[in-house]
Amino acid sequence: MRIQQTPKRRRAGMTSVLAMLYLILFSSLAVGFYAATNTAVQVSSNERHARQAMLSAESGMEFMRLVLGNVEIPPNTPSDQMWGKLCTQVAAQIDRTPNFGNAAVTPPAAGVTTWTLPVLTLPSGAQTTITLAPHDTNVETVDVVAYGLEPDLRTDKTKGVPPLHRKIQVTYKKGPRASDIFDYGVASKSAISMSGNAQITGAAGQLGRGSVLSATSNPVPLSMTGKPSISGDFSYTNPSGAPTFASGTIAGYKSSDSDFAAHIHSGVREPEFPTIDTSSFEKFVPAADAAPSASLITANPPSTRKAFTNIRIKAGVNPSFAAGTVIQGVVYVETPNQLTFTGGVTIQGVIVVQNNPTGDATTNTIKFGGNVTHQGVETLPNSGVFTGLPQLSGSFLLAPTFAVTMTGNSNNVGGTIVTSKLDISGTAGANVKGTVINLNDTAVNMTGTSDIIIQASGADHYPAGVTFGSHFTPDAKTYVELQ
């Protein structure tokens, strides 16, 4: 008997089930990929906005570094005036400038110690709000806070999402402003006149130290007649000035030489000229109201007296010092006064004039009629009446408002000379270990065979009594990111 097999029945719909499973799987993967991609895009966008906000804050801080670096706080500014002068100068620099939307900027009112500047807008569209305030009531340090916003400011305001921001703070400290005036052997606010065979030259091997600067508005900043010479370059600030050279030479070249023009510099930036502060020297001489003594010069000294130590010359004495005079320490001169050294003088120390001197180059004069032999205060013993004085090195003559005349034929000067008018004539020479600085737009005149030989001082600091204004520089250690 034949057994008949029952045919197998196929299960309908299995393919559809598998298809649905795969569809669900791929859909889930697609949703996951979309979510991951969307999250990555959002994270990337947030990071970009955060970086742009930080860049905005840092750009604002860098802008303020330049502004505060250009501030010039005059020497001896009282502490209670420091904040006001700082704000006034900052406002002057940024008033109605495009970076601040051409907004009018005025310093804060008296007594206000937190100053928020107008919004600084960068070319990228980013914005920075900058705030200045004294640091812990110390007016010589200033905290600067830069609050940076992202460029697009999160335009989707419907969601109430505030713009991303970053805030940084840096403390700026007051410090001395460097001046390049010591790059010159002679720097004068006046025109300079040289005639005959007068010379301004650097010492052997240092000819470049014989460079000269004239910062006058005079149309003729340098007048050469005869065959004078300047061993270094000649620079002048008046772009329309027209110096005359005759047969003189600059850096070894005559005006007819092809290389001459390379050593003449017109319209240069005027360096900061110093302010003279001689208060550190005054303590070594008798007080202005002290009892009469050998160190308080109240009348013309007798010709037999030739030795002096730490002297104060009272105003109006107009003393004449005999030939062969020897001076040690400080010569402190009140004004007005007219000093005359009739013959050779040996000075181991410094000649300085009172702060805020009265009179001018017609009422205040110093005349050296003979040879000057000078050594700086650093050669004095650091003991007795000279204790502390050797540290005040680098200067020979600090005499603003004074006209100084040299007619001797051998003057060796171990420090910087600061005057308001200088005349060197005849066969006079000055071998100067420092810089010659003329503070007034009067004149520097050199005639005959006179010469100024400039030696590098080798000092790593400004000469004592020679001060410059201050500006504010960032202290890197104070950088902090705020919330």
C-alpha cells in the first residue's frame, strides 16, 4: 500500500517580517546617526561661539594693552591724581574713534573708581565691554576686565538663549616709560649750530655714539658753516626742516657724496625728553634754612678757599670759584644763580639745580672758564658724609633753565649733561661719558675747534636724577578667566 505524503506548507509573511525588522533597524540607526550628528554640530557650534567670545575678550584686552602703553603719567604725579590722569589720557585716545562707534568718551566723574568704556566692536562683529578700576585701592595698579561676546550675539532670541560670553581680567602696573633719547650722543629741543672745525664724535670704536638729534620746530634744525663734523647720523623731528651742511660732514660723508642722504633722517618721532628730579641729592647738603656753615654758601667764597664738600649755594649768591678749586660730593644750586669757575676745577661728584627752578637761561648761568676734570659720585667712598651717594651715579650736570658755557680746552666729564642752553667755544672740548641733553628750544652752539666726544656710559640704568613719565604694562601673572 502506498503512503501518500502531505505536502509542506510554506509560512506566508516571513519575508515581510524580516524586511520590517531591517527597516526598523536601519531607521533606528538613521535616527541615532542624525542625533549624533546633530549633537556634534551643536557642540561644535557652541565651541566655535565660545572661542569667538574668548577671542573677543582677548582682542579687547590686547587693545587696552596698547592704549595703556601709550599713557604718559608725568613724574612725581601725586597718588591722589594718578587715577584721574590715567582716565583722562585713555579717554583722549579713544574719543570718537571708529572702534568705539565714534562715541564721545569722557573720563568718569571725580570719585568714581569703576569706569566702563563704550562697547568696543571688532571688525569680525564681536563686541567687548571693558572696565577699568584701581586694584585694591592702589592707584598705581589697575584691573582691566574684558567681557567678550560672540559675533552673532545668538540671534535666535525667541528661545531666550543669552549670547555666549567670556570674561578675563589682567592687572596693569605703573612702570617707567623707556626713552630712546640715550640712543643719541647729543639730543636737543633746539636748533644746533656748528662752525669752524667743531666736532661731535663718538669715542674711538664708538663713532655711532656721535649721533645727533634736533627736536626743534625751527626751519633750520642744523646749521653748519666751515668744516664741522658729526661722526654719527643726524636726525630731526621737523619734516619740513632744511638743515644746512656747507662743507661739514655727517658720518664721514659730505652732502655731495652719494651715501650722505642715508645718514640724514627727517621727521623722526621725538623721544621723550626727561624731567629732572634732584630731590635724592638734596639730602646730602645743608637744609635751605640751616645755620650758616662752610657747606652753606651765602656769599662769594674768598679766592683762598679752594676745597668744598657737599655744598648748597643760596639763590642770588652768583659765586665765583677760584682756579684750582676741588669739589667733592654734591653742589646743590638754588635759583636764580650765576656760577663762574674762573680756572680749572676738579669735581668728584655732581652739580644739580633745585627742583622747579625759577628764572631762565638769561638769569641762570654756569661758566667753566678753565679745564674741568670730573669723576662721578661712584668714585666716592660709601661712608661718612657720602654714605649712599655713590649709588646715585651717571650724572655730571643737571641744570634745567641754565645756560652752560665751556671755554677750557680739556674737559673730562664722567656723566650726563642736562642744560637749557649750551655753548662750547674756542678750543674747548668735552669728553663726555654719557649724553648731552638740551631741554629748551634755545640753542646749542659750537664754534672754533671745540668738540664733544661721546663715550658709551656702560650704565644699565638711567642717570640718577633723570626721570621719565610712566605708563601701564600688564602683569602676566595676574591673568585670570572670570565667570
